[in-house]
Amino acid sequence: MIYSRNAFDATPELSTVCVEHLEGAPLSFMTSTAADRMRTLTRPAAVIPTTTRTIKQFNRIRLPGAPWRYAITTNGGNILVNGIPDMRWRIDLDAEVRATSATLSEVNAELRSRIDDSFVTKFRVADHLFCYLVVKPKHVPDGFLAEWDAWCRPRGWSASQQGRKIYTMPLAVCKSRAVAEVRRRLTDSGELSAEARLLAAGDGALDAEMLRAADSAIRPRHGELEQLDWTHPNLTITRATGILAGEEIINWFIKSAPPAE
């Protein structure tokens, strides 16, 4: 939904608004049209921002339509309720991760033994739940990702790449489970009809399960899923790439959502 200038893939004359700053500098943008329509979308639909970003990284974004009753960060590791992390969700998830996978410390140690600064610029741990590398994509050794994923899988983890980042994630941590939990809460409270359709958008391998679980889904014609040529019977693929794909996705949501009453 938001794009750095390097990811625009569009003419520089395009009208945009900045929705994220880092240390005072503009970082991420939407088209002005997408920003206006994002506000429109929140009227007929329960919009749940869902991201692999950490809580701190998510809180840098000023996405049109805020404030959000619910948001999902850390790839489903955290559910925010009115901006506050739901500790019961996180405690239960941490317990499942401990019971079903190798520890984060063990994974970190093994990963560090496999990397060097010839292709890795940063090693980060996200909300004490998973880790990721920031890499120089053209310098990543052939077979590195496949070999690292093969080590992770029997230990309850997986590895995937999204642009300059290689994520190492517990299998128990996924966006679709957190989305299902938020949907259950909204349904149980009567805020959402049990027959309401679930719509989802994403562009990376970590989004695939969430897209499969949706009644209808959309992905842009760029990113990791495009590179994998990933598809599904419920899936629409945008015509546009880059920041204009974000605008197309919001238009698709508006068209697919029920009319406001």
C-alpha cells in the first residue's frame, strides 16, 4: 500500500503524499488519489492494517483512515487494540512457538554462522519473535536462501526473501491466524456479520497463506509473489506495478466491499 521513491515505477510528476518519515526524512508514499480513497474505504469496511513490520516500524506510518481499532504487526505476532499490544495473544503465541520450534537464540546463532558482510548489511531481531537480514540482493550466494530454509523447516521455522530482506520466521507466526482472531472478535461483538466477506492484499511469500484464506484476494504485478508466479483461484492480479498498483488495490477493495449504509 505504501512505497519508497525507489519503488514508484511511475513518472516523477505523479501527485503523492508522504505517509512515513524516518528520523525526520520522508520515506514512504501513496498517490494522492490512493490516500483519498483509503479514507473512503474505512466507511463500509472493517479495515485491519496487517504487516510484517514491528510495532515501532508500524507506528511510524500515518496511513489515511486512522485511528485503527485493530492492527496486526510482526507478521501476526502482535495484535494492536486501539494501538495497545494485546498481551494475551502474544503470551499464547510465544508459548506455541516455544513448544513447536527451535529457540530464536538457536536460530540466530546458526544464521550468523552462515553470513558475512560481503552480502549482509544488517541483522535485525523483530519484537523478540523473528529475525531478518538486510542484504545486497545481487551478492547473495547462489543457493543460500534454499539451503537456509532447508535447515529451518525441520526446526519449525521458514526463510523467505522480500526485496532486500531475508526473513526467518517461526511457522506458528503467520498473518492469517491473527486476521482470523480479529475477525472472530468483531463477529462475536456484533460489529461484523458472520457472512461478511474477507478481502486481503499482499505481495510477499509471508502473505500467501493470508491471501489463500480470504474470500477474495489481490496482489500487485511486482514483488516476491510475482517473481514466484504465485496464483490462487480467489486471486486478482493488478494491471499496474509500483505505486500505481497500490492505487489499483484500493480501488479493488472499494469495488469489492459492501456499500456504506
